[in-house]
Amino acid sequence: MKAKVSRKAHFNAAHRLFCPDWDQARNQEVFGKCSNPNFHGHNYELIVSVTGPIDPITGFVMDLKVLKDLIQTEVEDVLDHKNLNAEIPEFATLNPTAENIAVVIWNKLRPHLQSALELEVQLYETPRNYVTFNGL
Ligand code: NI
């Protein structure tokens, strides 16, 4: 028997979306307000889900306290109140879109989980816009 367990988390961060090869007019056209050269913030809502077999002894797929602490140290402590472009090495040359942030978060968490567990990251950049990444 498998189940999916999830933990919600939250962080605030600033970013700017742009392609360095384009002028500001083109960046504005493609990325809109998210291309403001002076950066802007989002309230990111994160849902991390882990799917795997239910351990017959504990009844857990994974101890959610462990997952909570992992999200805290690997994601919230690293990204919260940061300028993603300027302060997070992964985004030095990678556009910090919700898609790419979800991939970076997935890559930070994956090494800490048992290989039998599947990992899915959902990242809400706004209450209505969200991205799902599961490693594929
Ligand atoms: Ni934005």
C-alpha cells in the first residue's frame, strides 16, 4: 500500500525575470511586471509531497516532522527573504521562474530522501498560478 504525504511551507523572495540577450522592451513584452529591473517580491507557497509504501510498523510513509525540518533547513532557511537572482547561486544564470524554482527546490530535497520515496514539489507564485515538478 502506497500513500502520498504532503507538507505545506512558505517563503518570501524577490526576483527579476529576464533574458540578458534581450533589451528591456522585449523582456517587458515576454515577462511583464516580473521583468521590473528593480526586482519585486512574491509570497511563495510550497507543497512538498512524498509518495511511498506505508511502513507496517510505524504506519508512516515518512515522518512529517523529518520532512518539516528538511524543508526548513534546505528551502526556507536558504530562500526566505532573499533576492533569488542576486543571492542564490543556482539563479546566477538561470531565470528564477516558478518552474525553475520548483526544480531547484526538488534538487535540494531529493538527496535527503530514501530512494524508494517519490518526491513532488508544487510551488505557488500567486494564489492562482502554480507549478508542479516531480523530477521527470
Ligand atoms: Ni515575479
